[in-house]
Amino acid sequence: MRPGEALAEVLAQRGVKSVASLVAPLNARFRRNPFQETAVHMLVHKSKINTKKRVHAKRWFLIRTRYGAVEYMWRGGEELSESLHEWEGEVGVEDFIDLVDRKPLIVLYLGFYYIHTEREKRKLKLQVHETLSAVRTFLWDLNMVLVEPSPLPPELVPSPHVNVVRSMEEIDAKKIILMDPNAEEELSPEEVLEAEAFVFGGIVDKEVPRIGLTSLIPCDKPRCLRRKVTLRGSVYGVPAIVHKLVYALLRARYELRGNLEEAIIEVMSSKEKRWRMAKELIEARRRGEDVKEKIIEVGEWLRMNEKDLIHSIKMSGLNLDSRDIEEVLEKWRSSK
């Protein structure tokens, strides 16, 4: 189970029905799931849960376990929490770490680090740290692995708990998926749910095009399989930024029953949605389809807003006047 689930289960088993925190960072991950962020803080920083201390707080976030429900309370209310997350206490990492999933592993292959420009290296470092943040949303640092065939700058390693290995052979997993946009086969929902490791290329091409570089990452069958992520059969519009893909993959695995498409659409930027819509419209026109109906169809499954819809129409070069566009928008609004 995930760290936050493991922590909640241990608290419920001990009869603790609520907890509040003095030390957890109030970041986006905490607001998304305070149990997960608290568990990660305990695993990384060795903080604890004190079951003998209380703090005034208000009810906020509920999680259910097989031993009962536990509430996370936001400090500042009129009720008292039954426990407190701080630096001293009776519940520590050793009480729940054995319940935490060791797999899947999120692996970044950094064998191409030295071919990047200095600016790209800085962006790659940022990507590594953002990827750890995505991992911590669902798992924690031990679920992240860096493959460094040659020694790299120490500051590239975002946490002392992140595993560093020298080759793909050292990855501790029986089934590995290498995420390669040039792969022949698509990643299946079953593989999303069952693979023990997912490898991403640590590649930045902001200044120098590096098409096909992922194909040079070693991947020996049958243990390692190359797969691509697509959106309704096309890689067009699928985010190329690693931390977005990692977040989408883990969300699909833990919260969407393997539905990677839904997770991908959630993390797509407006720009990525616009480009995908424009491509769909260009191809629809080429096939002689009704482009007005296509706008509504694709706009619905991409969950686009009206502003992006208009931009996409202009980007596609369709010969639609203002009345045509307004007609499409009226249908679009009525379909929502």
C-alpha cells in the first residue's frame, strides 16, 4: 500500500481516530492528501506521531482503513485532535514501513547527461527534482531510481533515499517497461497495473533536437519491454515532460484502475490540447469529415475550455468564419 495508507492503517489499529500536524509542509501534495505527505515526511525526516499530545483543529480529510476511519484535522479549529505529528512520539517509521509498497520503481536513465548543454543540464536537474515530487505524491523516495552509467554531479541526486545504480541490469525488478515514444507497441492498462519498474529517459532537447535518443537506452527482452504512451492511438499532444508522465502513470495505477488516458488528459497543458485538437481537425478535413462535429467530439474527450477551442480552430487553418465558429460554440456549450 502507499505510505499514507500504511500510516492511516497503523493509527486506526492503535485506536487513534484523528491527527493534526505541526511540522508537515503545507504544499500542494499535503492539500491533496495529508496522510501521504505526513508519511513521506516521517520516512524522509524521521518525524513521528505523538499520541499523547493534542492541538485545537477542525475536521478536514477522512481516510478509511480495515480497522476504521482516521481523520486528518486542520489546525485552528475548536475541537482537539487525538494525536499530533511532530518530532517526538510513539508512532514512527518502523511501525508502518513494512506495509509500504516496494514496487513499482520509477527509473530515470541519465546516461546522456553529458551531451546536454549547460542550460539543458540545469533543466534536467529540475526535471529530476520534479519527478521526485511526482513520486512522493503516491509513493516515496525509495521507489525512485537513477541510472548513472558514469559519475554525475551530486546535486543531481534529489534525496539521499533515492537509489542510484550504474546500469539497467542493476534495477531490482522482474518486469521493466522502458517508456519510448518510438516503440512499436502501446503501454496497456494491464502493464500500467502490473509492471515492477518504469524507465524514463533523462533527456532535454530545448536547444538541440535529440530525436530517437531514447531508443539507445539498453533494454533486453524479455525482462525489459519498450512501450509508448498514446492518446487514442497517437503520441501527438502526449506530454513529453517526464514528471507529468510519472504523475499520470502513478495516478492511473493507484487511482484510475489503469486508465492512463484519463490521467494523461488531466496533466496536459492548454498548449498540448490545442496542438492535438488542431491535428485532429487537419486530418478530419483531409478525410472529408464534418469538421464542426469533429471540434465538438474532440473538445469533449480532451475536456477543453472555450478559449483553447477557438485557438485550436485558428491553428488548424480551417476556413471557418465568425458565424461558423459561433455555431460550433453554441453546440459546444449545449453539449456540456
